[in-house]
Amino acid sequence: MNQRKDNDRPKSDRQILWEQMDESLREYQRNNKALLLSSVAAGMEIGFSLFLIAAFYSHFHGNISHSLLYLLTALSYPIGFILVVIGRSDLFTEHTTLAILPVLDGRKTVRQLMRVWGLIYAGNLLGAALFSALFVQFVGMTDRFDDTVFSYYGAKMTSDYVGGQFLGAIFAGWLMGLLAWMVTSSTETISRITAVALITFVIGLGGLPHCIAGAVGMFSAWFSEGTTVGFAEVAEFLAIATIGNTIGGSVFVGRMKYSFTARRDSHRD
């Protein structure tokens, strides 16, 4: 009975931090091939957010208002993140927060951090590109999807000026860092799914640039005929979103959470 009550208690911020530290250290210990393959899987799985967005767009865009369509796309956004986070694949924007913790604690070097970040990021982009290529081919071979969704989504991702995209990307990285923190704090799968769905819905509704989920949409628009998205637009989006996401996750969550939690522990010692 007492054990059950202990399990029902919320985790302290100290518990969350050190659980995240342990999880991150395990990622550092994985070999390059395993880390890359897990990251490729995440890049492909997150593409199902665009799949659901495209399904809603194709069936409803001519029959409902623009505002309602926008809401449906935002509601579609979490599905890929749920598949990735609950399925335990490696997503770059989670590891902007997780992977920096051992560096802040002096257990790993910046060079080791760059290896983990580099492999996960490269794998995510490769997976996103593979999913996009397959999805564009699928849309061209079926009547169930309207290929103008790629123009719609590409325009949506590039509608802000550079400054607006960059600040939005910082917010997205900040929220993804908080997502990693909340998932670790949760003890049940349902609560973890709820946390992922709520936070990524905010990202989708706010139109905040996410470097991997957004890459699927940008790659698809680039690969698809009849859009104005080219390599330059894709590269610019990825650069802005990646830098902003990294700052948001590593500074606003990783650094801040580590600083006040570790410092409080040291004062207690």
C-alpha cells in the first residue's frame, strides 16, 4: 500500500534531472550505427504528422473555413511526435535538452556532445527526406490526397520573416525541452501521451518552426511538382529552425533546469 502511494507521488525536480542525466549518458554510450538508425526511424515516424495533415486538408479544404482547417492541421500535428516519443526513437529536439546535461555536469565534453547531436540530427533529416520522397510518390499515385497540400504547407512554414521564424523556433525548442522534462516526470504512458499531445499541439497551433517535423513538410514541397519551394528555401528554413530549436532546448530548458536544480542540491550537501 505504501509502495503504491510512493509511486503515485509526483517526482521531484531532482529526480527528473538525474533520470534525464542517466538517460542521456546511455545515449552517449550507444555506438554510431545504433544511434543513427534510431534517429532515421524518428525522422520517418514524425512524418505521419504531415500524413494526417494532408488527409484532413485533402478531404475538407474545399468545404470548411480557413480557420477551421488550420485548427485541424494543428490537431494533426501531435501524432508523429507521439509515435516518436512514446516509441523511444531519437529526436534531435529532445536531445538539445537531454544531451547537454552531462556536459553541464562535467561528465562529457563538447566534442562528445557534437557527436551525439550530429548523428541524431543527420539521421532525423535522412529519415524525414526518405518519408517525404515516399509520401510525395504515394500522393501522386492515389486519388485520396490532394497534392496542393504541399504548396499549402510550404507557404505556411515560410510565411514569417526571418526574425519571426527564429523567435518562433526558439519557442518551439523551449517547448520541446519542457516536453522531455514532462515525459520524464510522468509515470504512466497515458500521462506521457497527454503531455506530448498538448505541447506539440501548442507548437502546431502557434505555427512554430520545428526543424525535423518542418523538414518533412519542406522536403515534400521541394520534391513535389507545382510548388515554389526550392533548395534555398529548404536550407534557410532548416538553418533558422535548427539554431532556434537548439537555443530554446539547451539554454531555456537544459541550462536553466540544471542550474537551479543542481545548485540547490549542492547547497543541501
